[in-house]
Amino acid sequence: MSKPDVSQVRRSRFQLVLIFALFLLPPVSAWVAWKYLGEQGVGATTNAGSLISPARPLSPLGLAGAGGMPMDDGEWRGRWTYVIFAPSDCAERCQQQLYITRQVRLAMSKDIPRVQRLLVLDQAPPATLVQQLGSDHADLHWGVRGERSTTPLREFSGDGFAADGAHFFLVDPLGNLMMHYSLDVPAKGMIRDLQKLLKISQVG
């Protein structure tokens, strides 16, 4: 029986290690991002956002889309997502949050495709709002809370924050709730937070 080629064996081992590394890269990158922000990043350099430590895995949100059909969370996961909660009329406070998050996203330059926004409404919006969202916020995902949303929405509540429209949130591409922001947050601080995350993380 002929002996196996040594170079071929080495190549096979290298390929196997590479496959394992590719599978491990997303969760490891997310952990590094959280670790870095928790010890050296947001908490040490800016007061823009409050880190949720440890990052909180989210259940499916159970939202309904524009046509009333259930929304697949896969439509918005996979990127860094700002989540905004608002009443169906999306009044002044909601409009402020949409404006800030839009400007922060645009400031990401080449990394704009890695960032998105999700508006969660408590009821179906009027047609005028749907038209406005499509015109002013073409990148925006939005959905309506349903009966299935009750339990997951509790995951957006904690010490000093809640999904009542007084805060908005940053969710990582793996579906973990990472940060919450107050309504008076400076846009420059949010930009620094997000730039740091995008720089050190290969996820999303």
C-alpha cells in the first residue's frame, strides 16, 4: 500500500482548520466587539449610549409587515440595526429618532450597507405615514406589533430603559440587544459608537 502524500495531508488539515475558523468567526467577532466596548470603548470614551452587559439575545419580534402578513426576522437581521418603538402616528418624538438614526447611518460612508433601521409601531399606520416613510426613509424597515410581540418586547426592557418610545436601541447582526440610547443623545456620540463597532467587528 502506497504511503499518503505528505503535502496532500497537510493541505487537507489546513482546509479543515480553515472551515472551523470560518464558522467560529462571527460569534468570536461579536464577543470581541462586546468585550472591547465594555472595557475600553463606549463606557470609557463617550456618554452617547449605554451598553447592555452582557448582550441580550432577542427572541423573534413577531411583527406584521405592510400587508398584515407576519414579518420574518431574517428580513432585518444580519446587519447592525437601530430599533425604534413608536405609536402608529409616529409623531414628533418618533420623527426625531428617525432623523437621528438616518443621519448616523449616512455618516458611515462605505459601511452604510452594514447598518439599517427598524421602526416598530403599536398599530397599523395611516396611509399618509406609509407614504412619508417610503419617501423620506426609503431604507427603513417597519412592522406592527401583534399578539406574538408581547414576550419579546420585554427583552427591550431593563434597568433604566424600556420599549415605550423613550429610548431606542442598537441590535447586532446576530440578533443581540447591545445598547440603548436616550432621546437627547448627541448624533456625534452615536456616530463614534457605531464607527468603533464596525471597525472592530467582522459581523454584519
